[in-house]
Amino acid sequence: MDYESYLIEQKSPIVAINRISQITDMFIRDNYSKFGNDKFYIDEVLALNTAIQMIAYCMRVKRKECYKEIDNNYNEIFSYDSIMYETI
């Protein structure tokens, strides 16, 4: 798969994973006092949410590497004259 296709295909999953993490954080924050003695479950959910955040982070690192690779391989050479006077 080329870099551009990878970047396009992975954007939506990264946004979705990030949103899941945000919803989980909001739910725990809003309902923390309601859990009472079940703090074990909160710790489990927080650990799971951390894992989800790590997955999104790794996906973002991969996207950053793809952007760098595209940038390094970009070699279109043009000048002012070629833009103004050459026909397409």
C-alpha cells in the first residue's frame, strides 16, 4: 500500500479510537463517585483506556513516519517560468 492510501485509510480509525478514549474518560470522571467500593473496575477500565490511547499513539507515529517519507521522496522541480509560461 502506498503512503497516501495508508494515510487516508487510517485517519478515520485513529479519530474513532481517540473518541472512544475521550468518552471513557468522561464517563469515569462524571460517574467516579457512583462506583463506591468497586474501584477495582475503575482501575481495569482506566488500564484498558490507557491501552487504547497507546494504540492510537502508535498509529499516529506511523502516520508521522509516512508523512516524513512522502516529504523526503517529493522531488518535483519547477520554476517560476515553468508555472507561468509552460502549457499544461
